[in-house]
Amino acid sequence: MNRRRRSLVLALAAGATGAGGALAALPPVLDRAAVSTSLARGAVLLAAARAGSRLVVGGERGIVLYSDDDGATWQQAAVPVQVSLTSLSFADAQHGWATGHFGVLLRTQDGGARWQRMMDGTRAAELLLNEASDDSQRAVAQRRLKEGADKPFFDIALAGGRWLAVGAYGIALQTRDGQAFHGLTPRLPNPRQLHLYGIRAAGERVFIVGEQGLLLRSVDSGESFEALPSPYKGSLFGLHLTAAGSVIAFGLRGNVWRSADHGEHWTQVPMPHPVSVSAATALPGGGFALVTQNGELLVSRDDGATLSLAAQAQPFPAAALAATTGGELVVTGLRGLQRRPKV
């Protein structure tokens, strides 16, 4: 998540509760369905993903769109909340999750056409309070419960048959069936409760990145985590795990770092411009692409060792991207979405 996107997410999350964090403003956004509108393609869209061959994007006020023709046309999904959505992730063509403001976790079982609210911030705080094992954990959970459901989840990933969601102030949950949730926060070596911006998993390895260069790793599908020495002390907004097993971490000011040994050692990947990196996606046929906050696309075909700048379109404040089945790219951001040629 780039600085502009992060600021937007946190500002909207805080502003919707009012200066005092009162809970009175929460029921409308949590209980009202997203409004169907012909202007949805131009909304602030912060997330993008593939569900099989389908493209799914989402963003402000609960707007989710899906396309079955590689982004040529879009339909709006049925979403039960009006909160901004921050990420999308799918296990297969049918089953996926969305994260959002006010601690919202949404589930779909039909490829993103219809969504159910499975978690909100108040329930998350109550859960963490009930599972607290010491006075320190109880005090933090009680404070969060008092503050209300104002903290967003930023990302979610499937690891070892469980969905792991991470968010602001170190909040993290897990679920196997989408019904029963358990706290993941106590397992994370994050004593300063830093924001957790990105999570990715492959096999038994799970990686989490966050603010101030936070890097966490699990080698047992999320049962336990360890903190890794970070090569960068600024915020890391996201991760990409390559097909060959390398870990790519990216963040502020064009910082892109690569580890070929599962996070033990890191090498900085040169960038043409010091622009914050927003998101990454795998490309059909191999390789991956990154998008920066101004919409630049960078492509790697050598497992992340180098990045090349793709043909530049007009500047576009970008937040996420996903590849079509044919290799074209759909980029989402503060002005809706763009289709880009194959890179």
C-alpha cells in the first residue's frame, strides 16, 4: 500500500467514526448494502484479483466489480456493506475473501458475484479480548473494544487451509471455515503494534510486511512467526512470492528487495525512479509486474533480479493490479480502473 493509499485508508477509517470514535456512525455502513451505480467503474478502487479466469476489483463504499471478458465489460457485485475494501484474495475460481475498513472481512463462494460479512471490528476486538492470555493483551483488547470498529484489515492470504487476515495496529485473525475465528495477533512478534500491510503464503511459508520495515516469517503455515532482520526501515506495503521461490518485498520511495533464500538475506532491486510501489501480480507465462503509485509498470522475467519499465501510459494514481488471461493488465486506483496492453 503506497503512502497516498495508506493515508486514504486510515483517514477514511478514522473519519467515518467522527473525532471521538463514537460507535453511532457504524451501523449504517456495516449494515447497508453497497449502492448499485453506473459510476462504479470510476470509483476509488483499491483492490484487484483473479478468480479463475474472472477479474474482480473493489474499493470505496463496498463497491465490487467483476468481469468475465478480461476487463472489457464489468458487472457490480452484491455487497452487504458500504465500507471501503482494501484487498481481495481467491483460493480458486469460486472461493475468496475481501478485507476492509471497520474490521470487515467478507466472503464469497460464487467468484465474487455475492458477498457475506463474516467479521467486523467490534467482533474482532471482542474475540481478542476473550482470547487474551495476560493482562497486557487484555488491556490492549479492552482499549480497542472501547475505540470501536474503526480499524481496517489490509490484506488476507490462504495458508495451510486457513485464511490469515492482517491489518492496522497489528490486528490479525485466522479462520478455517469462515465461521469460527481466532486471534493471530498474540503469535506475532510485533510488540509496538505496527501496522501490517501485506501477507503472502506459499507452501508452509508465510510472510508478513508492515510499517517501519517490519518483516515476519512463518515456516509452519502460520502456527508461529519470527521477526526477520529488515533491509529497509521504511514502510513495506506488499509482497510477491515468485514461482521459483524468491520473496519480493516492496514499499516506500521505490524500495524493492529480493530474497532468494526465504528471507535470510536480501538484495535491493534497482528501480528507475524513487516512486513508492503499490502492488504486484504474476503474469501469464511467467514473471511478474509491479505498479507504482503514479501508475508506472515494471516487469521482471528473471525471478525479480531485475525490473524493466514498461511503456508508460498517462499518469494514473494506482493502488492495485491484476493480469488478464491474455496477459493484459487491469490497474485500479483513485480514478477507477485502466486496461493496459500486454507487457
